[in-house]
Amino acid sequence: MRNPYEVLGVVPAASSADIQKAYRKLAKKLHPDLNPGDKAAEEKFKEVAAAYDLLGDAEKRKRFDAGEIDAAGAERPPQHFYREYATSDGGNPYTDSSGYADFIDSDEALAEFLRRSERARANRRGRDLHYSLPIEFAESIAGANKRLTLPDGGTLDVTIPPGLVDGQILRLRGKGAPGTGSGGPGDALIEVEVRPDPRFTREGDDISLELPISLSEAVLGGRVRVPTPTGAVTMTVPKGSNTGTIMRLKGKGGPHPGGGHGDQFVKLKVVLPKGPDPELEEFVSKWDKGKAFNPREDGTS
């Protein structure tokens, strides 16, 4: 099995963030959902997932770097064992000049180590498996039930809780690789990728939206339909509204961790009809107050 650092394309001194970034980039490129029928991409995806399973776990990475486990996560037996001889007064043989320690090849100690390793392998917990799941912006706010297709053709049903953010990881216990003996299976770790929605901008639990309105709606006011992540709602535009006017839809944002919801802020944008409008031009040409008004001097723009 290849060195996991080479698989992810990072150096051994890479930070945890760099390792996660490299994994996410490769997972998005090689995911079976994006490469249907491509067996080569599927095998590479499995190799990338296995490499991240080792390097993404701080303890496993530490043991791999120390040479205690190999790239597959299997134990590496030590080459030598040592026997300590205590000093007469019970002192530390490494610091007390009257004591000593000698390193010896020990068939008995090696046999015991192998017996323990065999028992550990016979009851080893399965590996955690890493997946990436794209979801829509509205699903990240309202929640959803998704089905994830696995590299081996199997599926996982995933419940997306309301309020998830891009990059958040869901853990499905017992849905990872099978273990041996009484070790039990590992977990499925699913990193959520929230697809952006050009209509909405999220800031914490609040959402912002720019809403085009007509000149008539701006001048006379009226009721308009406004999209939200959970469906369109009706909002009243007051008379005399202008571009830049911000209105609030209370409770239409993302859920708060402690209960309740954020708000959706709607920024109005007055849009004129496309093309020349003789009737509108005639009205404006006769509108003396409109011609006298200079918004640049008024300080509103």
C-alpha cells in the first residue's frame, strides 16, 4: 500500500488543515457520484479515503510517523526488546550509575507480543470510512433526507439536520468498514458540501436576499412574493420604497443552536422595464418635482 502522504499529495510536515484540504479536493474530483462507471476513479477514491482515515486521525498519524503501524493501519512488530535490571535501592537503571539495562533478542517476548497482536487483530474495530455529500443551500437550512451512493455500489440514508454549514461532518455510527471478532464496525464520516444558491447569502443564522421590485411597487407599495429557503412567502412593500431599503422577515433564517431561528433580510432593488417606455418618458418629462430632485445632493447615493 502506498505511503498515505503520497496518496494525498502532501508532505509529512503538513498541517491537519492542509491534509483535510487535500482530501476534500481529491474526494470531490474522484467521488463515484461524479464518475459513474469509472472503476479507476473508484479505486483511487478508496485509496484516498483510506489515506485520510489514517492521516486525518491524530493518534493514528502519530503512530504511523513513529513506525508503530503501517500504511494500512496494521501493527508493526518491534525488532528488539529490552530487559531492565533495577538497582539495589530500586533506582532508575537509566539514571542510576549502579544499574543497567541490556537490549536482547527475546524469542519469548516476541512470541508474547505476537500473541497479543493476534488477539488484537482478531477483535479489531473496523475502519472509519470518509465520504463527501453535496446538498442544496435550502437543504442546509431546512434539513433533508438524502441517499448517498457508496464506491462499492451500496447506499447510505443520511438525515441532514437543519442548520448545517459547509464542511460540517456527520457521523453515522456502525456504518463504516466491518471489524473482526468482537471489534465491531467503524463509523461513516460524511462531510457535507453545501452548494451555493445565487439568491441567498448566509451570515451566521441570518440570511440576506436582494429582491427586484417594479417602479409601481416602489411608488405605490404592494404585496410581493419573496423566496425563502423553506418556500415563498408574501411581504408588503411600503409606499415610497427605494433601492437599498432593507426589510426583515422574522424567523425565516437558519435555526439557532439553542432554539428559534435567525431572520431573512430583504434588500429592495427598483428595476425599470426593459426598453423605451413612451408613457413613462412622457410622465417624467412633465414631472417638475422629479426633475428638480437631485439624489446626489440629497446624499442618498
